[in-house]
Amino acid sequence: MDDGNGLGQIYPSLQKSVYLYGKLDELTCLIRTGRQSSHLSTVVMPSFSNLREAEISNLINYLSHEWGDQSILPITSIREQIETCP
Amino acid sequence: MNKIYFIILGAVILLVGLSSCSKGDIGPLPFIGDRVDPDGNEIIHKIRPFSFTNQNGEQVTNATYKNKIHVVDFFFTSCPSICPYVAAQMKRIQDHVADYGDVMLISHTVDPKRDSIPVLREYAEKIGANHDLWHFLRGPKDDVIEIANEDYFVAALEDEDAPGGFDHSGKIILLDKDAKIRGFCDGMDPESVTQFIKTIDYLRGTYE
């Protein structure tokens, strides 16, 4: 779990996650609002709406550095993304 | 002079204590929760009779788990904090006991409102649970919180300030075949769970 490999199909692996290779900006809203149940899944991903811009920035850049392509998402992008979150 | 003896004695006790810890020996297991009331009567502590529904939609009671050793935790599927860690350790325990036949796992949801039977079923499937071996139980919230606090001695309460709306302990509890508490560990600490797995094996050995 500490190595980012998740658990079964319930907690997705961070290793080689598509989000961490070119889709970093999509993580902002995913973290902020989580994912509600749908026809694909009844189990929800919890939201972390309490996190501030800087905290989300730190988190995403950590994920990118540790398991992704080390690209960086500037806080200005995160600020813009938050405006568009559902 | 006496002081020196005390220091030596202290050092010897400490060394003996440390060596028994480091070997990880497991001795006779306590009966956790047994106590004496003010009138001097011994009270035997065990989990009260219950009736909940599992992820297969089946009604289960304490009779379902008769003659089984149980490993128990409390969780909820939308938990943003400690649950994934504890779930990973429960999965590890399941894989260890898979072929035993006399050990079952129980995860009680503290959030029956969101954790319907289909949600529990999907969660169990995605986590890789064996549906016969590992039950995810749903019951009235107050009953679950009461059994957690009063019978299992693990804190569980609804708290809107807690992540996900519930505050609960990450403890994993070991019950013997009579539903008496014989051990527990910290589901957040893999080392603690390693020792706990040895304790499960020890408890099984006492029935042979």
C-alpha cells in the first residue's frame, strides 16, 4: 500500500496511473469532489473538499514526482481547475 | 550496596523482558473484558447476540459464526482516512487463513445509510474478498456503534467533523469460538498485524 500499488480493484494503483502521465490537471477536481456512484460503480470515491489550493498542489506534485513522469502542475492551473469543478 | 543489587535486578528483568518480546513468543491468551463486579461476582465478557445482513443479502447472527474463530474490524466504504490501510491488512489476514476452514472475517460498516447491500457486495468483490470467508455486515447504525463501543471496546461514533463523517478505531479484534475477545492489533501497523496473525495460529492450536 505504501508503494502506491493500491488494493485489488477498490483502491486503484498509482503506479503507472494514466492520470500521472499527461492528465495531471484532471486530478484537481477528482481530489476535490471525489467520484459519486454511477452505473459503473456503486462504491464512491470520497471527496477532499476541505483541501486548499496549496495542499492540492503539494499532493499532485508529490504523486507526479513519486509515481508519474515528474511533471509539475502550477498552482495557477489548480486555481483555474477548481472554478470548473462540479 | 542494596542500590547496586536493585540496579542489577532491574537490568536482568529488563533483559528478560526484552528478549521475550524480540522472539515474539505468544503465551496463553487473555480473556479481554472479564471483570469482577462490586459484589465480587466474576463477569465473563463476550460479544452479545446480534442479527445483521451480509454482502450476499443473507441474514446472519452469532449462530452463523458458531465454532469459528472470528477476526473483526469496523469500517465504511467511503472512508477517506484509515480504512484503506486496515482493509489491506484484513485482506492479508484473509489470504493467510484462506484454507483453515475455522476462521472467518467480519467487517462491520458503521455507515449503513450509504453502505447498502449492493455497495458492500461491490466493495467486497473489488477488494478480492472470498464471500464465504469474509462477511461485510450491515445493521442499524446505533446497534453497530453500541456493539463496537460496549462489546468490542473499539471507539466508533458519528462525527461530522471527522473525515467522511465517522470517527472509528483501526483496531482488528480476535474472537475465539465462544465469541470472547482474545486479542487485537492496530490495523494501521503491518508489524502489529504480523504478530496478530501468529496469535490467530496460536489460538487455533489451542483447539487441537
